[in-house]
Amino acid sequence: AASTKQDFIRQIVREDVANGKHSAIKTRFPPEPNGYLHIGHAKAICLDFGIAAEFGGSCNLRLDDTNPAKEDPEYVRAIQEDVHWLGFDWHDLRHASDYFEVLYLAAEKLVRQGDAFVCDLSANEVRAYRGTLTEPGRNSPYRDRSVEDNLDLLRRMRAGEFADGARTLRAKIDMASGNMNLRDPALYRIKHVEHQNTGNDWPIYPMYDFAHSLSDAVEGITHSLCTLEFEDHRPLYDWCVDQVDLAHSPELIQPLLDKGLPFEASKPRQIEFSRLNFNYLVMSKRKLMALVNDGLVDGWDDPRMPSLQGIRRRGYTPSSLRLMVDRVGISKQNSLLDLSILEGALRDDLDAAAPRRMAVIDPLKLTITNLSTGHEEALTFPNHPKDESFGTRTVPFSNELWIEREDFEEVPPKGFKRLIPGGEVRLRGAGIFRCDEVIKDGDTVVEIRGELDPESRPGMAGADRKIKGTIHWVSAHHAIKAEIRLYDRLFMVADPDNDEGGKTYQDYLNPDSRRTVSGYVEPAAAAAAPEQSFQFERIGYFVADRHDHRHDAPVFNRSVTLRDTWAS
Ligand code: ATP
Ligand code: MG
Ligand code: MG
């Protein structure tokens, strides 16, 4: 589909297409496989894959696996699953580690050109030499090593002769640069650690800026989209691409061709956009990892987690996330968005897409005394009030129902429109009921008894009587007992990252973020497939739990309430 969106990145791409700057648009989504993707990544995914699709180009999924100590194949699998779940597919699946040989040859090239040197300063010394924002740094005493010495040392680093941290390969740029990233940044470090793809082949690993820029260049990426914190890295990104100049260095590309991987020369352009951040959430893999490791949630797919696995289990749909990303738009302005934008997108998506069902989450028995004991009938209900294409379903009805405890009040507060002693209420789709008797056990109401007006069934003349309230119900003889997990926001405060007074986000956890109750659902809800979403009428949007739901033992998660009821 041609893009109609007008954000600044699509404007740039549109102009590049109009000017014939590229033969095809190529983007990539480059997560580091050191954790699960979160809602923020959904923005990057929708942008990277979306732009490629809208402009007839392609998007690679590239796992930025240059930090082997923190990476795991478990994350690699989950990342692929999440991208597919969001509705996107990649052109090629690549790993930065596919290019380790190319990157190494590029490093040797920089050394031969006099653009990189092997430095023996320790990490602390490097820091001390780097200077500050207001003071220039000092050149490393190893900066003027000869090309021969540098080449020899780099090869010995590669051969594994030196201990972790003993040396680095650094770019030779400008220790007085106003941009700290250009003060002779490290390109390679020594790390004797096994890598999930390359095993023990490499005792040295490339640094992010070097690996990322050259990976883009190797893959022929035209527009390299990333978040704003990389704006200051762009000069280094360009420096790496330009100094290495893969397009004119066929010898560097040979390892790629040997692997059967294609090479398309490009001069990738990095463009930054603002990160997605919501209040009441934390969104960094490190913090989410800590919640999991400290047992504060039940894992990465806990429905309260902002991980894609978590919100999926909560009942967020791929289309609701794409809708949210479209509504938020793309800009260079970092901001903390209100969580209602996320919840609102889910409500709007499910309002249109979710069939309606009836469920009672805090049951109170209601007996209809003018129907015989064991009375049963099958009523027909529309599955969606606004969309006939959803069809109808059969809802069993009988003389004994469960209603919502809060729909009855013995001593009603002012304005209460539902059931009261002696009062009438409409039972959804079944007629008008009058409460004649309230049975109690001590102070607790245990049963309501009364009559159903036989002339008030939908379609009958008596059905039009003016009655203030309508309540939902399920047939006690047919309903299926269900575990209902009522999720709420994980954090109580809008800014859980605020660390005032030595607090951490872990101090702001909402103790009521999950409440499990036992309720009853109509048979058509129990029959749901895992991950199927419903509006439980008058209660909220719910999803059949992806892992725990069974037809004979249903488990539903509350995805979002019907309205924004959060009191802050
Ligand atoms: P985190 O800081 O949460 O751990 P990250 O930026 O380290 O995330 P990566 O795996 O490196 O995560 O990210 C892959 C891509 O997703 C990058 O292009 C990154 O800019 C983008 N991305 C990450 N977080 C967000 C976010 N909150 N909003 C938009 N894009 C994001
Ligand atoms: Mg990262
Ligand atoms: Mg990070």
C-alpha cells in the first residue's frame, strides 16, 4: 500500500524515491538479542517494516549479536515470534555475527590507512584521557604506533594472545572533538567469551557503532532508522561507512560472498526518531529483566509486563498496537505519553473486533419463581451489537441465574438504577424481573427471588415498558466456572522511573495489579480458543489465556476495562 502518512521520515524517503536516489528502499530492524522486545520496539518494528512495505522495498531482521555475554537463543526465537505476531515478515534474517570476518578485514583496512590504532590504555585510563564536554581529551600515548606494529598487534588480538581488556582497537579521529563519540572511540575489544553463533572463533568483538554502520552498509540499507539517543553517534556512523568504503573494497566483501550472502553497495543514511515511552510503565530491557529475575512478575510473558509477550498474553492485539503507533506518529520530540493512548487503541480495536459474551465475575444467585424448577430454553443473541456479520449465538436460559453481586443493592445509593428489593430490572435479552424476596445468611445476601414478567420478553408488547436498568446474567445450570484474572497497572505512579528519595521503580509496584476471582461464563465463552478476545458485556475486554485456558476450565485475563476508570 502506498504511504499516505506524512511524518518527516516518510517525507525523506518519498523524496529519495522521487529523485531516484536508490533503486529500492531497504530498511532493517536491529534488536540486540539480550531480552524480550517491548512496546517501544513495536514502534520501531512498525516504522522499519512499514516504510519498506509502503515504498515497495524490503526490511531485514538483523540480530545485533555483538555482545555475546548477554545474549541467548531464547531471545532470538522470541524476537522472531514477536515480529511475526505484529504482522510483519522480514526479507532476510541476518546476524551482525554473519559479518565478523568482513568487519575484521575492515578493521585491518583502517589500520593500514592510518585510521585506527591498537591502544594499551586500561578502561580507566581511557576514561581519564577522554576529557569532558568542556575540556578536550588527550591523545593516547599509543596513538602514533606504526602501521606495522598496529597490524601485528591487531592480528595477535585476533589470535587470542591477550587478556580481556588488555588492549583495544581505536579509531583515530579527534580527541578534541566537541562530540565525545569522535574522541578515538573503541572499534574492537578483547573478550574471551563463547558466542551463540560463532562459538569460540573470536576472542575480539566489534563495538556497536562500527558493527552497526558496516552491517547496514553490507546489507545495502538505504534508511537506517533508530532512536534519538543515537543522534550523537551519527558522525561516527558516517565516518565508519566512509573510511571503510565497502563499495570500493571488493577484498573486504569476499568472506560474505564465500558464505553465499549477497552484497549491495549502499551509503546508508541514519535517521533518528523519538523513543516511545508511556507513563505507568518502565520500558527498558534491563529493568524488565530485573522484574523477572527478582520474582516481582511471573516471567517475561506475565500479562502485566510491557514486553510484547506480556501484552500479547494480556490480550493486546497486533492491530491495536499498529493503531497505537499510527496515532502516536513519528517525530523527533521525546515525550512521556499517557497510557490511555495505548489502552484507548485496544478498546477501539476490540470494540469493533471482539464478539460479545456474558460473564459474571462476582456471582449472586437469582431465582425466577414463576418458571418451573429445571426450566430451560435457548435464547438467540447477536454476537455484536453494531455488526451483523458477527452472526448470532445460542445462550442458555433457565430459572436459576447468576447475576453480578454489585447489580443488587439492599439499601441503594442515590441514582442506583439496577436491582433493589421490590424493584424491577431488565435481564439482558430475557425480560423484566421483579425482586420479591432477598435471602440472607447473616449480613450477606445469598439469593434474590422474584418473578419474570411473562409479557416482557424481547419482541413482546410488554417489553417496551420503561425500566431504568439492564443487567447481564448467565444461566446457573449451564454456565461454566472460570478463573478470571483481573489485571491492572503494574505501577501506581505515573513516573516509576523517578528515583527521588532513593526509591526505585520496584518501590512503586501496584499491590493490586493482579486479582484472581472465580466467576461464571456462558458456554460460548468457555468454548473460546486460547488468545480469543471478547467483550464481556458491561465488564470489560477479556482474552482466553494463551497458556492456561481450557474449555472445561476456562481462564480469562482482563485486557482492559470498558472505560478509562483509573483513578490517579
Ligand atoms: P532497551 O533500551 O529498552 O533495552 P534497546 O534500544 O537497547 O532497548 P535494541 O534491541 O537495541 O533495544 O533495539 C532495537 C531497535 O528498537 C533499535 O533501533 C531501537 O532504537 C528501537 N527501540 C528500542 N526501544 C525503543 C522505544 N522505546 N521506542 C522506539 N524504538 C525503540
Ligand atoms: Mg541496544
Ligand atoms: Mg538498551
